[in-house]
Amino acid sequence: MTTALSAIFVFMLVIVVHEFGHFIVAKMVGIKVHEFSIGMGPKLFHKKGKETDYYLRALPIGGYVRMEGEDESSDDPRSFNKKPIWARILVIAAGAIMNFILAVIVFTIFAYNTGTPTTVIDEVIKDSPAYEVGIKAGDKIIMINNVQTKNWKSIVKEISNSDSKKDMHITVIRNSENVDFVLRPKYDEESNKVIIGIVPKSEKSFISSVKNGFETTGTVLGLMFKFLKMLFRGQVKSNDLSGPIGVIYTVGEAAKYGFINVLYLLGFISVNLGFFNLLPIPALDGSRIFFLLIEMFRGKPMNPEKEGFIHFIGFVLLLALMVFVTYSDIVRFKLLRR
């Protein structure tokens, strides 16, 4: 039950935010919106607004905003196709932009809840290299191997880049004085990393949490570009892809460890949705932006029938991909349960 509720919460929120982005920007630039729908399939709830019908549908697997003149010709001055190209691009891109904003917000909440690691040591693990040379809780690390450490990430970076066969020089502030230590880091074969024998002290700072929210969103975006690069190189296997079943399973696992972990996963999924929607793949927002850019340079729009056919082919291929990854999820999770 927890898995189902958590999955519905994650899916619905990223979809609502995405579609709300299209909706609110369309309203802002003066486009007539006929329908705002969350979910697909049979309607569960309907409310008629001044000019927009609002729907909540049974299947939490998508949503849409139906605008005047978006997929058909219209002479209405408030239709999508009558607006300037920059306005149409902004409306289409708004969904992904809202997903990125959502990610920043939830990553900020996560960072504030868990605290932001500082350069002050909270605990030194017994029998670790740091413990053996006399580094203590309360010490503030200011330099590793003659490189200044301004934050915890820079400390992690310097330790990760260090050689377990060479000495590491660490400078800390203790009782307002600089104290130098020399230690030999250990290499952990299980994690394939050089061991950090220190635990940082965390602080709850709103400014630091917001900064962390932007940084984490940027990091996840970087992972998306890396994945795309690997995809083009043929380095991605079917097991690396995950469909709705895989996402539900992952959300369920995160829910076991508390709602805050579900929030973190929500941010990750939101970035994924925003990123892939902006790719120039037919039927996705990115391809619509691509055709609008072509219209900008040509001075006239593409043939609506040809563009519609391209989007239809893309939609069919996306459905085929969805079926494939769903089947892969079923096979994989059956294996996991054996």
C-alpha cells in the first residue's frame, strides 16, 4: 500500500507540475486553453472553468493541456498558431522548466532536512587513518595536499583523488591554531574508493540548502548528458533502462526508508522527465521546439500534416519502447525475487 501511494504521489506531482507549466505560460501569453487534464483514461473528476475544462483521470501515467490551434489550423486570434514563435517555444518549454524548478525545491527540502555537510569534523571513525594520527572531532579541515578546502565536496574530491600509496597532508584548525597531519589513506576494495575516516558535522542553513538544491539538480542533469553520450556510444544495456514498473519498485524501496527519500527520488525523476522531454524526439516537447526553430529560419511553418505524421510515428516508437522496458522490468524483478 505504501509503495502504491508513494508511486502515485511521485507520478502525479511531476505530471501536475509539468502540465501546469504549459498551462500557466499559455495563459500568460494569451492562448485559449480548452482542457487541462491530469492522468489518462476515464475521468474521475471534472470542473468547468470560465473557458477551460479541468479533468482528473483514472490512470496516473500522463496528462495534457489542449490549446486552441495547437494541432489544427484556427483563425482565433488567441490560438496557439497565431502567437509569435518565441511565445510558442516558451509555452512548450515551460513544462520541462517547471520540472527543473520542482527538482530544485525538493532537493532544497532534502538538504535542509538532512543538513548540509560542513568542513568541521563531527566524528572520527575508530582505527581509521585519521583516528590513528590524532585528528579529532571539532577540527576544521582547511587544506588537503596544499589545496584549500572550502566545503565538504572539495574535501571528498581531494580524498577521492588521493593515492593510497602516498602520504596525505591535512591541515586543520584546532583551538584557533593550524595543526598539520600526515596520514596514509586506506583503499576499500568493496567500494573501490579511498577511505574517508571522518564524518562531517552538518548544519541546517536555508541559504546552503538552496545552493545545494541547485547544485544537485545540476549534478543530475550532468548524469543525463552522460547517459545520452553512453547511449550514442552503444554502452547502454536494456537493464540500464527502466519503465513505470521499475520506477514504482524504486519508489517503493525509497519509501521504506522514509518520506524524505521519496522526495529525493521525486527530484531525480523530475529532472529526468524535464530533460528527456526537451530532446528533439518526435512526439516530445523537444521536437515541437525543433519544428518551431525551423519555422523561424524558414519564415513559414512546416506542413501540419507532415509534422503530425512525424509526431505520430514518434509516439508509436515511444509506445514500443515503453512496452519493451516494461517487459524488461517484469523479467528483471521476477529474477530479483528468486
